[in-house]
Amino acid sequence: MNSIFLLIFSIYAFFIGYKFIKPNFKKSLFTTFIIILITSILLFFLVDIVTFKPRPNKATSGNGNLGFIVLYFLIPIFLTLLFILSKGIYQGFQRQPLSELKKHIMFGIVLLVMGTILQITYVSSKLNALSNHPYNPFEEGYRGFIINQYTNTLFFNGNIYGIFIAAVVIGTLLTLRFKRGKDHSKI
């Protein structure tokens, strides 16, 4: 389900970028946006690949966390994607009618709620699978880092990707909405 949600939000981010970044900025920024979007998607999938699945009564991995290498690249690339997306939305929606803003805000809220529910369900099932596992960072006696080779996907997955994209879209649109309300009280 994480992969499906990641792909849905990737399509949503592409649609927003195509509609608002492409016509309002240079072609090179839109190309950069697409490259960063694809790279971040691949890195989120890679985090899932390098995260070990807990196996009850089996040996644990002692080779370290390969996910840290992926996260080293993923975090700045994803933050850049969110920045470009926010800038594109802000520039693109300045010329849109207020009703268009409201539609996108409502759609973003629906996606944010859906992503949050899916994330809560995912974390619950993942923690259940990690119960009585030596690498569970939420149990007493564990002395390692909270992000380990078994918990990478708790913090970096398709649901989180979607939640952050929806939050940036909603936040940027609400900023525009309130700014317009102050500037043009009769809109």
C-alpha cells in the first residue's frame, strides 16, 4: 500500500508541477523539478529495499544500516522538491480564482487525512511485527539509534512522502488564501 500511495502522490505532485511550474518558470526549472521528483521517488523505494523485514526467532543483521547512505541523499533532495513545489504553487496560484484555491485545499486535506490514517495503520503493524525483536527501539533495554536497519520505513515511506507533499500544498495555498483575504477583502 505504501508504494501505491507513493505513486499516487507522485502523480499528484507531477500534475501540480505541470500545471503551475511549467508555465510560470523557465523550462530548466521544470526539468529540474521532474528529475528531483523521479530521484526522490526512487530513493524512497530504495529505503524500502534496504530496510530488513523482522523475522521472529531468526538471526539479526549486524552489518549496519545501509539506509543511512540512502537517507544522506534522500533528505536534501526531498526538501529541494518540496521547496520547488511550494514556489511553483505560490507563483502559479496567484492568478487563479479563489474557488480554484479552495478546491485544491480541500483535495489536499483529503489526501493529508488519508495519508495520516495509512501511516498510523502502517506504523502500528510495523511495531507489532517488531515486538519482542532485539532491534525494536521502542522497548526497554534497546541501546541503539531509533532509525535502524529494521525501522527505516517507519520514518521514510510512501505515506510520509504523501503527507509532506499534501502539507506543503495546503500550507502554500492557505498562505495565498489569507494573503489575498488581507489584500482584497471583497474577493
